[in-house]
Amino acid sequence: MSKSLLDQEPIYCVEQIKIPNGLPVLLKTFAKEVIRAQPTNLEDFALKYFQRLATMIKLDTTAPPPSMDQLIELFGATKDLEYINQKPLAEMAAHAGINAVAVENVFKLANFPSDLVDPKEFIVLLLTTTCKSFIAVMRGMFKLFGAKTGEKLPVPLFFVLVNHLAKRDKEIKKETIARLELDVKTLKKLKEVSIDDIRTNPIMLDYFKPDKTPLV
């Protein structure tokens, strides 16, 4: 019979403590995320954090990330769809030549709340597997979603995409996006924006220093 918590041997001295390998690094990383996110419910945050960590450990990292051309093709096939079920979306990704395991990895990591998915959110998450930094992802978004418009995005589309990114990218804060959305003097006057409009916006300057990331 397994022991209950009350049946466990009590710890009376330091000599009894055996710290498992990797525990200090794990706790330090978790503590950094807590400090950054400032969650109102620590237990719920911890549950989601370690569930996501467990999912990442189980991912098949041998899957090749999609190319920019494949992502552009997938966006072209889905750009008029507001929502789509995951199975047909996976089939469309396969038709564009995107590896099935890479698609499955994104579905696992995203943990979408329902079977209906905004294809733009799915494509943004696929892009993050190709671009390995925040700057690269931002520049990739304009190259991908602006492939037919000179790498410019309508302002509403830009905010849809960057909000999808902010859901899972710890580098960008939701407060920053909120400030951008209220930035009447610049973005609100534009019908469409380029990466340079975002890169040089005072609110975003800290995110693009130093901007030495090559175009994807």
C-alpha cells in the first residue's frame, strides 16, 4: 500500500534533504515566469505552466519547420476563412507541404479551447517554429501575411496577428499592445503598416534593440 502524505518520513535536518538533479534550474525558471506574469491565481498559473512544460517534453523535435513559401501558400488557401476545424486545416497544411508532425506539435502546444481554430492564429504559431526570436517572428509576419501587398498589413489584421502572438510569446506584454491600439497619433492614422512603422514606433523601440535579425 502506498504511503499517504502523513505517512512520509519527516525531515528534521539538512542532511536528510536530497535535491534532485535539475530541480534548482526548474524552480528558478518557474519563479522567473511567475515574476514576469504576476498571476492573480498562482496555483492555476503553476498548473498550466507545468502542463505546457510536459507537453513540450513530449513533442517530436525531429519534425522540420515549415518554410516561408509553405506558410504563404497555406495563408493563401485560408485567408478568407474566419474559423475552420482542425482536421481540414491539417489537411490544407499537408497540401501546402508542411510536415504533419510539425502541425501536430502546434496543435499540442496551442491547446486550442475548441475544435474550431482561427487559421491565422495557427499560421502565426507555425511561424514561431520557423523564426526563433521575437524580432524574426515580427518581420516574418509582415513577409508572410503581406506577401501580396508589398509586406504591408492592414492595421486591424496587424493587431489580430500580434494579439495571437502575445497569447504565447512571453517577450511581448499585452499592455504594450493595448498602448499601441490607443496610439492615435501614429497607427490610428494609417490604413496599413509596414515592419518599419512598428520597428520605429516609440512604444516598440525596446523590442527591436538591437535589430540585427536577418529577414527570414
